[in-house]
Amino acid sequence: MVAEDKYWWEHGTDSVKGVATPTVIYVNESFFMYYEAVGKDGISRIALAESRDGLSFIKKGVVLEPLFDWNRYGVNHPFAAIYNDKIILLYVGFDGHCYSLGLALADVDDPGNIIYVSETPILTNRHNIFYKLYKDPLISKLSLLGRSFIKYIVRRITSKTIIFPFTWNKLHIYRSSLLTTPSRRVKLLNNGLTLLYVSIYDGILGIPNIGVCRVRVNV
């Protein structure tokens, strides 16, 4: 699959163009792919394509756009899983400074029909001094240089990634996934909870790590 100018949501800009981060589920004898695309306005959206063989996809259109202040600059990195008669769609939203994890629900019998979108992110970075520094346009550049310098020093003195206990989850949340079965259905544990695996950036080094949360599915 490639970005095509004839689709407004894939037109892209002079600097950013493409389709990316696919997540595919198989329901009703069809493969449904949620994917990220960038429009002419530079905003990323989540679109849907359908296939009978999993190889040749027909693009159906945009299913999720930025709707709220916390994701006004784009929604991307979708992850789809099935729970009862619904599709749980996790995605990343960007407010211009911070990436957070959002939630939408679709009808399993009509994957293009989004029936619910959470107005607030279900998971965001833990706001602290690093977040405040990152939001300031001037300090942001300085803090980025500082993190790059620290990262360089760490890499020079050790071949291992150093985990800072209090900052490993203080910046962006990125692509995440729920615990699922091979058929991409949400797997519940004995206590009725499931696990959410989260990509999240360290506040000092800016290196992504993987964390895990216990979550209760209630949809």
C-alpha cells in the first residue's frame, strides 16, 4: 500500500507523506486494516482499508480524525483488538507538545463505524518538571540538546541502557497494545483484568521503553 494523491487524507505535504503503522484484524471473512495517513494540511488521521485475501486492499476512507484539544495535531499509531461485539481501537494523539494514548470503539460488524471516542486520553505522560520544560518552546530546544548530550555521555561510558527510575515514563506515550489471543481478541486474566503494554519515553534520555499496566476492560 502506498499513499495516493487522489485520496485527500493521503495527499501529504512537501515534507511529510506516506501511509504507516498498520494494524489488521480478521472479521466477517474480511481483513480490515486501520492505518495512519497524512493529509495536505499535515494532520495525521486513521483510515480503514478492506481486503478479502489480506494482500490487496481497497481503501474505505477516514474513520478517526482529531476531535479534541489533546490530539488536535494528529491521531496515529492505531492498535485494534476485538472484545465481545466491539473493536477496541487504541491510538496516539498529539497536541503539539505531548503524545498521549486515546481510545475509540467500533462495531465489530461494521469496522468503519466508530461508535465511541473518549474525550480524554486514557493514558498520558506523568506531568512533572520535564513535561513543563518540554512545553516551553525555548527551553524545549535547550532540554533536547541537554538530553542528547546526556545520552551521548551515557553511550560513551556504557553499552547498556540506563533506566532512571523516576523519569523512564515522563515524556511521550507511543504505540501500545493490549494482551490478546492469536485471533486478536482481548485476553482477560483470572482477576478479570488484562495487560496494556505501553511504549513510553524517558524524560532525561528521550529513549523509548516498554511499560505495562493492569487495566479493566469495561465496554
